[in-house]
Amino acid sequence: MGLLSDPDRSEAVLIGVHDYTALENLPAVAQNLEGLHAALTDPEVWGLPDTACTVISQPRSVGDVLDTVRDKARRAEDTLLVYYAGHGLTDPHTDELYLALPDSDREREYTSLRYEYLRRAILDQQATVQSTVVILDCCYSGRALLGRMSASTHIADQAVVEGTCLLTASSETRPALSPPGERYTAFTGELITALTEGVPDRPDPLDMDTLYRHVHRRLAGKSRPLPQQRNRNLGGLIAIAHNRAVAHTDPPQMPAPDAPDASDLLFRQSDAEERLARTERRAEQLRLESERLHQQAQRRARETVETAQRLASAVMATAEPGFEPFWFAVPVPRPLYGEDGSLDPVAELVPGVWYLAVERRGVGMVVAYEDGTKRGFILDTTGIQRGNEIPATPGFAPFWFAVPVRRPLMSETEEYEEAGELLPGTWYLAIDKPEQGLIVQSQDGHRGILFDTSGIQPG
């Protein structure tokens, strides 16, 4: 028995397509979304806040689905549930699973949502989400399966996401998916009933293993296609519902004096074995999680010590003589450490912005921030994109400055023609000092000479 996922820290995305332009319509799917939304938000079932249970009916595009899933996955801190109901298609060449959208066509798989993209959207956010449940209620046409493996096993294996519980319906025809005269599709109907009515003789809350076994038995009893389940990292222990059959059961009666019959003993033995297996799986899950956290803590401690040693070395080192300043960009965000040696970064260097390397000290490089207001050390210079070097008069240190009033910027040719204008409120970089004025470079790369340097505001 697992612990109930915290509804206030969880998110659900329910996706359904009931009306198609080129495929058979599935009217029951619209009811699936309503029924499942009502069940998940019912305080007596899971109690998911209404704002945390997003319904996407008739999605307009692949992007609408993926963007929503990524956003909700970023918000979820406990459990992420993603549900899809509609036509499931397979690529006849690769066997890949595609989820049909309103304008999907069996002959053009690119008009559908490739499941691999949905899987990646979920995996990208696994660092914040503790548990993930994926539920697929899809039908498959005979043409899509022609010459291929059975959908009941192949699709489930293909669709499983690391660290999740995955439930799939194995229906291959529309009648099996949506029985005539019934409100819901066969698979989702049994799932909703289990959530809203509970599962007798099972503990509270209901984990995914229990839900799967119950729905499997119910569908088998009606001779309908059976669902499949795949778990990774004990995903079967994820619990998303209270067991209402337990909450509303009658008070226990005194046992009859007669000895229990053989069938009762067999049930009790099976139940005890199942409870023991779940306890062992839960213990193993906790051990693995503890080991993972310990390894993370050790790695972070080593990284902190190494950073402190490198930063201390840079702070105490003398500036490298003959170093020529140059512009550079970083490939990924990098911390900028203050010159006081503190391990708390003063800023972050981000890709797409040019920074100025003004000197090198041991393992560190002193960097001027793009607006001239910050300086600090960058310790990791691997993969930086080097720009133009800035020749300067010996002993001159480039600096940022602003002008108090408009000033003309003259060309560096002997004619000293006007090459532009410096404006108040903008930072410019002084990169050299000839006999008169300053050699100035604007942030867009234009250079020139500023002769009137009176009243300038150094950065």
C-alpha cells in the first residue's frame, strides 16, 4: 500500500479527442474527460484542485498538448498524471505509437502526436516530479496492426516512461473501446467506477497496482480486451485515490465460530503475500532513494570544496602580465563569483551576451559584466566563444562609462569625420587611450574616438 499523493502538490492533464475529420468519431471520449475530471477533483477520491486538473478536449495542435504537459510537469512537485483517450495509431514502418488529433489521418502519421515527444516532455521534468502516471485509452485499427506485434504488449513496452506507472487499454476495434449504449469507453469506464466506488477488500488508499488488478478482473469478467500495465521504479505503489469502499463499509461483524473454508484461507494467504511483497518493494524504494540522496550530497560537497579551492587560488594570484582583454560568450550559464572570494555568485553569465575578459589570475579570469556594473571571477572557461581581442596602451585598463550630454564620436581616420553620437543613459566601453581622447566601442561593436571626456561617468 502506497501513500496518497499530495493533491495540492500534484497536477493532471486529461487529453481527449472525440470528433475527427478523417477517422471514426468516438463520442464516449468526451464523457471520459468529464467523468475522470469529476473523480480526480472529488475530495473523497483524490481532491485534486480544479486548477490543477487541466482538460484538453479537441487539441488544436501537437504544440498545445506538449506545451501544457511541460508547464504542468514543471508545476508538479509530487505526482504528474497524464491521460489520453482517442485513436491510437502505429507507424507501419517503425511501429512507433502516435496519438491521433482531430485532423489526423492514418496515411499521414505526422498529423498525429508522436508518443515519443510526449514521453520526452514528461522526462524533461523528472527532476521536480516524484511520481508520474500515464494512462492511454486508445483503439487501434486492424490496418495499423497489420503484420505487426500485438498492441496489447508492444505498445505498452514502447510507451513506458522511466519512474512511472503506465496503464494502457488494448482495444483494437471501436466497439471494444466504446461499447454501444454505455456512457464511457470500456477501459476508462471501469477505471472511473473503481475511483468513485472504491475496491472492496482492499486497503486505503488505492495504489496503481490495486487499480490495475481490479480493472483487469472487471474487464475479463465481461470478456473485453484486457489492459496492460508497466511500472518502473515501483510505480505501482503510486496512490491517487482513497478507497471509498473502505470509507463506507459497514462496521465489522463478529466472525462466525465455524473454521474458515479453504477458499477463505487461500485468499488470506494471497493477500498476506501481496502485502509482504509491497512492503519489500517499498523498503527497496526507500533504500534506493536514500542512497541516491547520499550520493548527490557527496557530489555537491566535493563540487563546493573544489570551487572554494579554485576561487581562493584565483583571489590570491597576481594578474597575468601581458594579458590582452577580449570579448567572449559562454555556451551555457556560468556563475560569476565576486572578487572578495565569497562562494555566493554575484551574477550569472548567460549565453547570447558578450562579456569582457579584463585580466587573468591563476585559474580564474576577471570578467566585466555587460553593463559595466559588475566584475568578478569566472572559473570555468571551457567551451567559451572567443570574440575580438582589444589592443590597448600598456597600463590602460578598459572601463565602461556614460556621457552626461550628447557627444560626437569621431572616426579613427586622420580626417576625424563624425562616425556617430554617444547618448546619455547608455554604457560605452573605453578600450584604449591615445594621446588625445579615448578609443570607444559601443555595445553593437562600433568604434571611434571621443575627444571631449569632461564629466563622463565611469562604470
